[in-house]
Amino acid sequence: MKILLPRPVVALWKGELRRAGRREIGGVLMGEAVAPDTFRGVEASVQRAGGTATSFVRDLGHHGDAIGAPYRRTGHD
């Protein structure tokens, strides 16, 4: 499998990881299939809270709007 990441997503993650330091952070990567076994990341959400140096708990409510946004923009395509 191949995942293509656009520069803005990589830049977002790099900045957030620097800011987090030793704490675990997380998020959701939303993308699209562009070929067999090839996916392109389109956008990402980041959750800064909920992590320690050794664990991370995802807050589903935090990511709900971000997950639904690409579907709404594309007419659920």
C-alpha cells in the first residue's frame, strides 16, 4: 500500500509534533483512493489534549466535524 501525503499535512504534523514534545498526540487522516493500493491524504485533524508521555486517548467528539467535512464538501463522494 502507498499513502501520498501533501506538503501541508506533513508541515502540520511536523509543527504539532514539535509543539507536543514528549507527549503523545493524535488525529485523523482523511483521504481518497487514487489507484489500486494507493491513497492520497487530503486533510488531517490534530488532537493536542488527551496524551501523556506514554499513552493517548482519542476524543471522538473532537474529530467528528473534521471527519464529516470532506464528505459534505464533495456531496458524499
